[in-house]
Amino acid sequence: SWRDADPNPPPFLDGEDHWQGRLAVNRILAAATDWRTPLTVARDCARLLDYVGAACAAHRLARLSTAAGVPLDAVKASPGHGALIAAAIGRGPKYTPRQMANILWALGKLGDRASPLLPAIVARLNGPPWSAWREQELANGFWAAASLGLADWPEAWAPLVAEITRRGLDAFETQAVSNIVWACAHLKHRNEELLQAVADFTVANRHRMTPQSMSNTVWALNDLQFYHSSVFDLASADVRTRMHAYKAQEMCNVLYAMAKSDHVDEAALAAFDAEVASSRRRAECTGQAIANILWAFANARFYPVKSLGALIGEVERRVDQFGEQELANCVWSLARLGAAVPPSTLAAVDARVTRIAGAFQAQACSNTLWALTVLGGSRLPSYAALAARLTADSGAASVDPIQVNQLFQSLFMMRLEREAAEAAGEAVAAIPSVPDDVARRVTDLWRDSASNTVVSVFQEDVSLVLRGLGVDHTVEFGVADGLFSVDIAVDRSPAGPRVAIEVDGPYHFMVNANHPTGATILRRRLLTMLGWTVVSVPYHEFATLATPRDRALAMARK
């Protein structure tokens, strides 16, 4: 404090309204490079903090303390913080939109939702006419409300977004627009008119979009389930041409948004694959980013040839850093990709899942049980731990019906393995089981979905070839008491082998490789354990056979 350092301070420091004192304080605040300076000014010269100075002090405190990595608790415990808050609240009636936006931004940057300054500013929002607000001030205030998690307090942001929507976005900067749509996503505010305006703005200003702006925009549009193909096409093209300019989190956000929105661009996915193969890039990624990258590739059915081995290594290396959802996403993704996971990785995953199985929710349990089954880990301790977790407190009742097929396949494989072990005279203690009521519920839900099978055109084409060859067969033949339906069952004598012809369309494979998905691998394994000889007719082979004769010869060879 200069007051402590100088026993004879200049007289203007004690003046209550002297313009020289206010000007000196404002200059000190504007030039401050240490986060403690605004607090020192508030402590020693609160009377000289006019409405401009109070807002400036809050703004500088937020900018400097966050840049220095100072925790909020340390900021609030510092001498002068109370004086600054009191001064800022006291100057409230004189605030213009600029000061209100600066203070809201400061609170958002600090993450200080509990500040008594927040309700004071919110109460003042409707004071000045909205025409007095500049575009950047509107965007900053809306961003701050989202950063503070004020979805449950619409009075703090609804007037701002209403004015933004009324004006349109033409006068806003690209960063401001991306902040606006980011705020919409965090506040769960799905305004169709505003989102369409954001999409149109992004397309019109594509050459001015920074990687951060593009990343935030596509992430937010996806989060709000507002799919705009032109925006996602632009994002795909942008990452292909300047991937090097994207930070790891920005890159991950675009990849995740594309996969979540089912926007499959093989060229962009290949660029992501090549980038993630770099050890430098992976080192920049958080554990959550690694999980999201794997999930995005798996959800898009894109086999990351260049980076998969390295990503598996990251899972093994970081396994103890993953929470239950991240771990479930990683294991599910590797299974969906049909990846060959090394025993060391599976052992590391098994140990981590076993330790934290109690934290898994029903959906994560279901996904991980299925994944362990695909990866050959159904006899691991983690499988038993998750099966027990799923059945505790009727956890299976909360499984999403859409995912019941995964859970059924996993539990059915477990049953077949127990039966095979018993028939071979082996011990079955290592093979877990689930209560009968859980098994019945899952089986009933699966049976309902399995009964709605539709014969595809591809199946009809293969059936036509078989009829031409004089092969007796049945399309959609029910097995295991109707729990499974073989695409085409070749009729044999009771003593002969049972042959299941699986007509495997595009969704049975990766989009960029003729590599079967984990679901396809597991289905073939289940049919084999049921005593069927599985013959696959892949779409990519069948499509190359131009004439009926070519098809007949190919089928005869199978």
C-alpha cells in the first residue's frame, strides 16, 4: 500500500470527490499487473472508487487472479475483498451497461456465484434502456450467467438473450457469437430463432472464425440438438485444413460433436486419427478428452488405424485417473471398435473397475458388462462386481430399454459359458450369475425387440441366389426359444451341421474398413456357442458380384 509506504501521502488521497484522486486510482487499476492491487486500492481508497473505478477493480481482479491461477477462496480471504464488494454494491445505482457487463464478466470469470454483488447487479439489469447496451456487453453478460450456472435464475439472463435475439447477430464479433451459443448450451436455453441465426452467422463469417469459435459453436449446437449440416460441413473442412491451429480440447470438442450428431466425414475423421497418433497431441489431452476421442471414433464406426494402438496405451497408462463414466466410455468404445486389447490393458481396466464398481450407474454397468463380454473378460472380477452392482437395489430396472440388447447379450453369453463349463465338468464358481428376476426382465425386453425383425432387401437377394442353387433354407429362423433370429438358416438333416448365413450389411462394419463391429463379433460368437456354423456374407463382397452367375459361384464356394 502506498499509504503505508509514504507517511505523507498526497492530499488528494483523502479527498472524497476530488477528480484527481479518482483519476489516479483509475489509472493505477488500469495499469495493475498484480491481482492484489485492486484489493489494496479498495482497502485503502474506497472513497475514491467511483462507479467506473469499482467496476474496473472487479474486472482487473478477475482477470489477473485467474491468470495467476489463484483460487477463489484465496481471493475472497484477501484483505480488501470485502471493501471492494461493499464499494461495488454501493455504486450500483450509477452503473451504465458497461460497468454491469464488466462486473458480471468478473464474477463469471471468478466463478463466484455466492457473491452478494450478483443479486445487486441482476436487480439493476432493467435500469438503463436496452438500446444503451453494446453488443459485446450483452454477450459478456450472457456468457457470465452461463459460467455461473444460473439456469435456475432466468431473471439474470433472459432479458439479455431477448435483446440479443431482437437485434440479430450481424453487429456481433465472431467470438461473441460463439460465446452466446456456448451460453445457450450451458443454460439449456434452446431458442430456435437464435440458434438458426447463429448457424447463418457462422456460415456467412466462416473465414473469420477462429478454432476456438468454431469449436464452441459446433459443440453447443450439438449439445442443444440443433443439427445444421452446413455448419458441421464447415467445421469438418476447417479441421482438415488447419488442424495444427486447434488446441487439444478444441479438436476434441469438434470430433465429439460430429460423432454425437452422426455427422460422419471420413476425411475429417482420418485427419483426427493422424493428429491423435502424435504423442505430443495426446500429451495435451486430459483423461476425459482421451475417453471422448475413443467414444467419438466408436460412435462414428470409424476404425482409427493410426492412433488406436496409442489410444489403448493411454487407457492403460491413465486408467487410475478415469472416473466411472470415462472408464465405461473407454471400455465400451474399444469393444464397439472390435479392438484387439492386450492382456495388460484388460488387466489394468479390470483392477480399476473392480475398485470403483460401487460408483457405476445402471447404464454404465450395462455398457461395461457388454464391453467386457466382447473383449473376452466375462470371467474377470470386474464383471462379477458390475453384475452385483447392477442387481443391487433393482439397478437393472433403470437400464435404458434401448441398451437392453447389450445387457441381454452379455448375460446370455454368461449363461452359455456356465452351461458349457458344466457340460465339460469344469468349475463354474468363477462365472458370475444374476438373480432370476433380473434375467427375466432383461430377457422379456429383448424378446419384444427381437420379434420386430424385418427382412431386408439384401437378405432377399441372398435368398434368391440360394433358391437358384437349390439350397433349402429359412429366412429369419428363430433359435434359442425365439431369443435370436438367424438371418438365413440352411435346412439340414437333424444329424447334420446347422449353418447360419449372416447377411452382414454396412452397419456390421466400420465405415472406413471391412472390420466387423464389436456387436457383430459378439453375435457370431453367440451363434457359434449355440451350435451353429456361421457363414458371413458381407455387403462389400456381395456388391462386387455383378451378375447372378457370379453371385451363385461365390455362394457355392461358401
